[in-house]
Amino acid sequence: MNASVLRLGHRHSRDKRISTHVALTARAFGASRIVYDGRAVDVKESVDEITSSWGGDFKVEFTEGYRDFINSFEGLKVHLTMYGLPLDDVVADFGLEGDILVVVGGAKVPSDVFELVDYNVAVGNQPHSEVAALAVFLDRIFGGGELDRDFKGRMRIVPQNRGKKVLEG
Amino acid sequence: MNASVLRLGHRHSRDKRISTHVALTARAFGASRIVYDGRAVDVKESVDEITSSWGGDFKVEFTEGYRDFINSFEGLKVHLTMYGLPLDDVVADFGLEGDILVVVGGAKVPSDVFELVDYNVAVGNQPHSEVAALAVFLDRIFGGGELDRDFKGRMRIVPQNRGKKVLEG
């Protein structure tokens, strides 16, 4: 399964940190790219730097129109929202192959987004965080295997119970 | 299992939104309280409002000293860090009963935190987000059951595939 993330509602200065968390979460949990509705240029710079150090080929892209982007996407389209169907009731329907678009909003998502996708899915029907929702959603569709992936980066962590061990080069 | 979250490194204005996401994630994924190292008063106000509307008895508390707090906590102490042991290698050791303290940092975590806890655990050895790490960690220790929990709130969502249905009262 190849996952793209579409991040709606990025409003420059206020959202930079959350938008960066969304992107790094997409990358670490196995998505191949994130697409911002709007020009999140500084977010792209931060995330590209991480990818250059830590590996993989995660892409940060922009679109100027989420409607056209969602409509032209070929594959399964899922919007994460606290109002949707419980994740564990529908995740088995998604299958393990093909392309999936995961749409995550900020506070205000235009109402047509609910109509443009195939599924509106809730990672719990409680208010929390698009970062948390995206992480748990990707973890479910990739079955946890994404956490063991080798990113083949210039920098690599050697896991241990105390301290920090990083290999470079 | 009863989970408390300790959030380190909250620096007022810059971190308010991320700190709020951490707290709402702790609540939605089954923790019983979050403790801030520092006086995150405005975060507490936002989160208490959510709890008042959406239910449960999640608590937001403050401590002025993370060392004493961690030392005096009775139960299993786990720090989430990209440098730690892979989650899926250790989660089975944690058992299903008792109290657990989950320590999450921001960018800079004092080095003694690694020594004060029983386990340093990585939710993937890649840089991402403390919000994502906390969500997936809690989801693992609660086995996904936390997403079905009834918070018995004044406001409740009726899950559906299109639109928003909220019951109040």
C-alpha cells in the first residue's frame, strides 16, 4: 500500500509547528509524501532536511486546489475526522494493496471534503489531534511494520535503553 | 492499567498548541491525567473545557520539579524517545495492570530523564512528534480498546460516513 497524505488548512505562522509534526509523522509512519493545500515552504525546508539526514525518499509537495487534487487522485480516499466511522470497523475494508490518500484537516475543514472522499474515518470519536489520528491510522494500515523500516539514512540510531547512540556516514 | 503522562519542556507561547495536542491525545487514548513540568495554565483551561463537554474525568496538573515527580511515582516509568528500545520489543514486558508514567519531552530533554525511568522506548527510531509517539504508545498498551471507550459526555458523536451528527444534553 502506497500512502499519500493531504494536509488541509495550513495557515502559515500559526500552524508551522503542527504542520511539521504532521509531515514528520507521515514520513516516520510509512507514507511516501505529504501534499499541503497552500505553500508551506518553510515546513518543506525543515522536513527535506530531516529526510536528507535520516533517509528515505519522502516528498513534500503543494497544491493550490484540494478539490481537484482529491478528485484526480486514483485510489482509496479517506478523510480522518472525529465525526466519521470508527477506524476498527472499516480498516479491514481497505485491503493491503493500491494507493491510499489520507486527508487530514486542521480546525476547520470545508464541508465538501466529507463528500469528496470514499470514507470518513474516526480514530476515536473524541477531539484530539490530527497528528495523533494520522499516526494511529498509518500504524493500523501498515500493521505496525512501518516502525521497523530501515530508512537507510546517513544518520542512524542504535536503539538502547539508556543514552543516545547515533551512527553517521 | 492506569496511565499518567508527564510532559516536559513546555515553553509557554511557542508550545501552547503542541502541548494542547499532547493533552487531548493523552485523554482520548485512555490516560487518566497529564502533568506539566511548569504552569501551563492556558492549556489546562482549554483541555478542562473539552473534558467538561465531552466527558470522562481526565485531569490536567502541574509540577515544579520533574525529578522529584518521577522519583516519587509508584509504578512503571517509561520515557518516549527516538533513541530508545523499539516499542514492539518491550511492550509485552509492561503487563496489563498497575500504574504507568509516560514521560514525553519536547525538543530538549534533560539527560537525567533517561536515567530516572525504567525504560526508554522508541516509537520508531526516526524523528517525528511527541503527539504521534504518545498516541501509538497508548494505543499499544491499551490494545486499541481505548478507541471504543464511552466517555459519557454531555456531547457525543454518532459516527457516520458523511456529515456530522452530535447529540447534546
